Amino acid sequence: MTYDEFFRLVRTWLTIHLPRARRLSPHTIRSYKTALNALLDYLRETQHLELNQITFEAINRSTITGFVTWLLDVKHLSASSANQRLAAIKSFLSYCAGEDPALVVIWLDVKHVRPARAVVHPPHALTMAAVEALIRAPGQHTTRGLRDTTIILLIFDAAARVQEVLDLTPADVDTTPGAARVTLTGKGRKTRTVPIMDKTGRHLDQYLSEFHPGTPEPKAHFFYTTWAGQHHQMSQDNIAYLLNKHATAARKQCPDLPERIHAHQLRHSRAMQMLRAGVPLPHIKEFLGHANIATTSIYASADNQMVREAIQKAASATPDLAPIWKGSDDLILQLAGLK
């Protein structure tokens, strides 16, 4: 195969298959594009190939294994980031194999490249006292305070990813008392409907009356900024800014709040709260929109870690026992079984 056939498949994968057939978000498509660009950089740097020399013949199991190592050792990516790049390359080759049977052999070869071993860190959940302080911090005596309170409360209550909240429209929100819920569009354009507290529903009603008076346009951005008289969708940077601004004020009442806050910590906090309330992991999985329950299981592991830390803390208050390794050197060696 020639290089133009390789790049033709790259173009159709990025511009037709991913957005139309798989209906992936622009953010996800950008991450796939980043992975392909990284692979091209690797081939040019390590195999000294120009773009017009890159064909499928340059791609095999050995090449992709080296690519993962290069990402880790040269580009200093984390294992999880390197694995995301690897998954994108495998997805691309799977598509290519479906388009041209001659490429099935390459796909099957690369399919067996193992991902890098990633260290699983427990989720950084906030304490409930910290969550409450953060929700109260904006106040509701101004329209902006009402907006910020509603955003923070909704991210926590729905355990939503920040982009899921930013993509909300008025049509996605139901504030019926006793049946309040929001419909979130998550990764892979998959939707899920999650229940919310009546308290959250009341805040959403207040927000709607202030920011979407009258009959709201069903497909309008639920949360927006105004620029030049026009409504524009809020960005993730907007959310990060307002969270950290209000965290600074909330920290005076709750020193537990870390120096930097991100929206995902609210999602983690809600998941941990549900786990401790006895909600089964499969239900939490559906609530969070996880594809695999193994992802949800990290919350159970984190809770076990907190139990261990509590035990260790309690043990630190216990008086030290008299040492058993006391006496002459010969006696200590005998007690240790060394003599």
C-alpha cells in the first residue's frame, strides 16, 4: 500500500467514521487525532521516515510496542495517557481492517500489544463538610451567585462530568417534585437519566426563571456566558475558575478543602457518599455512566484505604507495649531465631 492510501484511511476515519458512524464528540476525536500525530512523530524520529514514506508496512507489533515505550520514556507521558494513545491506534487499525481485508493481519498483530501497567490511584474525593462549604460559598443574593450555586450543586448531586453539565439543554432538565431528574450525554454520546434531589430541582427552577425566563428554547445552552449580547456555551475553564474562586472563600469555614479544586472531585465525592450509604456498586456504575464496573470498583478500594487509615490513626493513640527485643545481644538473636 502507498502512503496516500494510508492517509486516505486516516482522513475518512477522523472525518466520517468517528463523527458520523460512532457519533463521538469533537473532544474525543481530537484525542484520537493527537494519538495518530504522536505515532507519526515516533516513526519520523525513530525510523527517519518522511510523511510520504509512511505506509502500513511500517506498522507492526514491534513498532507499536516501541511506540508505547517511547511515549513513556521519551515523552514522559503517564501510563494512562500512553494507554489512551495505544487504544486510539488500535481503534484506527480495527477500522482499517474493516475497510481493507489486506490489513487484517496488521490489526491482529497490533491487537496483542499490551498496555503499560498503570498505577491506580484512589479518587480524590472531598469530605462532605468540604462539599457543603463549597456549595454555600457563592451565596444566592446575586444572579451570578445563584448560577454558581446551581452549577456546583448539580455537578455534585448528579455526579456528572463537567462536560455533561455544560452540554445540558432545558429539554434535558425535569424539575417535577418527587421525580426530578436530568438527562446527561456522556462519553461516546451515550445518554443516561439520573435522579436528583428535590432541593436541586428547586435550585434549577430558580435558575430557569432567572436565566431562561418565559418558555425556554429546548436546545439552548442551559448554562451560558454572555458576550457581545449573545449567549455562548460555558467552557471547562469557566467552571474551573468559579470552583477555585469559591473554594478560596469556603476554605475559611472548612480548611479541609484542598488548594486546587476540580469538578471531578465533586463526582468522586458523590460516588463515595453513595457507596457509604449502601448503594450497590452496579447501581453506582449506571449512575456514573461507567462502561465497566472495574472503573467503579476503585471507589470501594478507596473506602477500604480510608478504613485502614482510620485504624492506623486509632492505633497511634494506643500506648506502646514493652519491647520484646530487650536484653543482651545473644538473647536478642535467640529471640529472633538467629541462634
